[in-house]
Amino acid sequence: MSGHRPPSEDSATDVVRWAVFSCVLVPVVLLWYGTSLAGAAGTALGLAAVTAVCRVLLRQSERGAARLLAEENAPHRGRRHRTGTGAHRGGRHTGGNSPVA
């Protein structure tokens, strides 16, 4: 199927599109049911503000996730054969499971 894409690809854009759609639809429905023009306009402005903030946060989250993915895939520099557990990095070592006073 050529028209499909992975669910994670550009999902923020899809969310923003639905939010913009609701920013238009909700005031129209409010006007249909008799809400004042000022009330519907205020609702539209509030929804637009929330949508803008969510869009900024989604983009920031995507950039952070992309940065983490790039760091994981990047070759490591520095000394070779480094242990990740910290067992040989100095400090105080106690014998076995005895508590440290």
C-alpha cells in the first residue's frame, strides 16, 4: 500500500490538524445551539491558544526524541572497553552485602 506511512511518522502534524479542525468546528456548533458570538469567539481563541501550546510541546518532544535516537546510533568516542556498571571506577568498595556505616 503506497499511501500508508508508519503511525509514528509526523504524528504531531495529524494531532495539530485535528485540533485546528476542532477550533473551527466547536464555535460553529456553539453558534448553532444559540451561544453568543462573543462566547463562541472566546472559545475559539482559547482552543487556538491551547492548540498552539500543544504544537510547540509536541515539536519539542519530537526534537528531543530524535536527538536521543541520534546519540544512541552515534559511535562512541573515548577510551575503549569502558564498563557501564561503575564497578571499576574507584570509590569505596565493601566486602559483599555488608552495610556501609
